[in-house]
Amino acid sequence: MQPIVLVLTATPGMALALRRVLSSTSSYHPKVIATGGALFRHASPKEYHLKWDKWRAEDLPLLPEPRFRPRSGTTERIREYKSAIMRCDRVILAPPPDPAGLMDLQLLLDYAGFNGPVTIWDTTSLRDEDLVRAIAHPRKDVAHWVQVEKLRVHADWIIGLNGSRAMTLSRRVATAIPVGRVLSAMLSTFPVNETGLSRQTESGMDTAILQARILRGFDFPPEDALIQLARAWERGQITYPFITSGKITTLEQYPTAPSDPVYAAFHGSGSRENSPQHPLADWLESLRDVSPWVQDDALKLAARNIQLGSARGRMNHFTQLIRQGWVDPATMNLTPLGQTIYQKLPESLTDLGMTVLWTQALDRLSHGEKDEETELETRLLAFRSWAEKYVVDLVSLLGKG
């Protein structure tokens, strides 16, 4: 009897590409399920302890174990996917080729209680011939990548949770003051007057450059540019556009008209050299290299080509800064309120050298998949201890103790 195989992927476009290739190359046709996007989130404070729902200085720092819960509105879908998972003998994960996409699908397997064999198909390119190669050469390093991503998400969560509460409580204000590893560091990237943003040299092609070019050339909001890039990837026209510090390439055949925004951007439309100055577009491009904002000379050298945050997360943070009244979107400068908040934050949050250290630490974990299990566990514990000590120091600097 042939084993029952289930393929889990994220979007309908990915599922369509996989089904097309499987129907023409495989002797068997496994069921392909698209989950429709992220199903899980980090647990909230009150899901750990009800008393943590209240903001009290005496409770800080809060340093719980990592936990994840289903997102609101996903219960029925998760129940349906769990039923399909428990009927199969083997699962193949075909997530977006980034740690977050893989983690979400693995959390679904954990939630379903699946203990069978699991492999991964690389979806960096959804072009037919590349998917054929990915299917022929699956990977099995699921656990390592998922552990690292869980730890990264949890560390960001405890920094934001404790930093926001410490900052708000110390200033004795009724409205919460958001603090975050990326959000707070982002304040450093805005000038305080009309000096203007640094216009960095374009090198290679990545999401930041393409967003900026599409904004200049077509006046598409950066969020819409991300949608255009995602669709081009699902059509097999470009490689995956949302890998941090990853370069994007066009694939051999790009059967679209020059009026297509992604095609036009790849061919120079909206480039900085051929366009008038555009503050938002210039700012987006500047985030692809944090070195201008790093104070330490040794770290500044290592900071080249390290980006601030993710392509998808940057605009969410930017929107939050505008909503808080900290950044003027017309001038792309810090407002007086933004300057006040910035001055109250410790350098450990605002100096982008911390972004470099963070990236280096995660890279060491991410490239340690061939380590012995005990060594990997030691590395993960060391990173978590480092993150927790950072939080303890942060709470103290922001006004507790």
C-alpha cells in the first residue's frame, strides 16, 4: 500500500505551482494544502499569568518560556489541517523560504501532534525546473531552523514587552510608549532637521531597492510593491524577494510587458540616478545597510549589507512611528516628540551596532545545523541567556531599579 503523503505550503499561488509540477513529474500525486498565511502568534502576557495583564513595575522583567498560540480566526482552518495531517504517513513542508514561514508550518505539525517523517522542499524559485530539482533533493533540517526562529521571535517579544512597560511606567503616562529592537533603532535613521537622508549606493538588487524604484517610477505605496513582488515570485519570474540581506534575481524568461512594475524596476525604471529625490524611497533604500548609523568602528565594518528589520516589517514599524507622532512623513524627520522619546532611550536600543551583534549571533546559530544536538542546545541556551540579560539591563536603564 502506497504511503499517504501530504504537502503543506503557505499561499494558493505556491500550491498552484507545486500541483502543476507534481502532476507532470510524479508517479504519485500527494495532496497539497495551502494554509493561507501565518496561523500562529506568540502567546500574550496574560496567557502566561493573568496578573501579567496589568502593567506593574514590580513584575519586571518578565522572562517566560517561549509559547505560541493560534491566531484569532484560524481555529476552524487549523482543525481542518490537523485532520488531514493525522491521516497521512509523511509530511512535506514547502514554506516560503524564510525561517518565519518554516516555523509556522512546523508549529502546525506540533499542534496536530504529528510524529512522522518530515522533509522540506526549497521554494526560493517557483519556476518549474527549479521546483523539480527541489522535489528531487529535499532537506531534513527542520528542527534546527525552527528552534532558532522560535528563539528570535521570543527574544524580540520579551524586549518589546519589557521595554514598553518599563518606559511607560517610568514616565508615568497613561498611553503606552512602544519600544522594540527594530522599532526603537529605526528612530536613528531619521534626521532631526532638514539635513536630509543619506542616499546610499545601489549594489545588487534586493527588496529595498525594488520597493524604492516602484515607488518612484509608478507611485505605488511600498506595501503594494511587496504584493507585486510576491506575485512575480509565485509566477516563477523572480527568486523569493523577502529574505533579509538576500539578493533577488530575475529568472531566464520574464514574459511580461515593460509596463509591469517589477519588470520595469529591474530594468532601471525609478532608479535613484534617473529620478528626482524622493524622501520615502531614499529612506527605504537606506535601510539595506545599517553601517552609517553604527558608532563602533569595528562593528561599522561588519555592518555593510546588514539590513534593519525585514522588508515586510519595516513599513509596519514606519506606520507605527507616524501614528505615535514621532516621525513627520512629509519631511521624513523626527518630530519634537520623536526627538524627546529618542533622547530617553538607551544607546543599547538606538545604536544600530546592536542590530549588527544581533544579526551575527543569529547567523552563528543558523549556520550551526551540522553541530551535535548537545552543542546546538548549548548555543541556543547561550543566545537566550544573552537576550534575557539584555532585557534585565534594559529595564534597569529605562527606569526600574
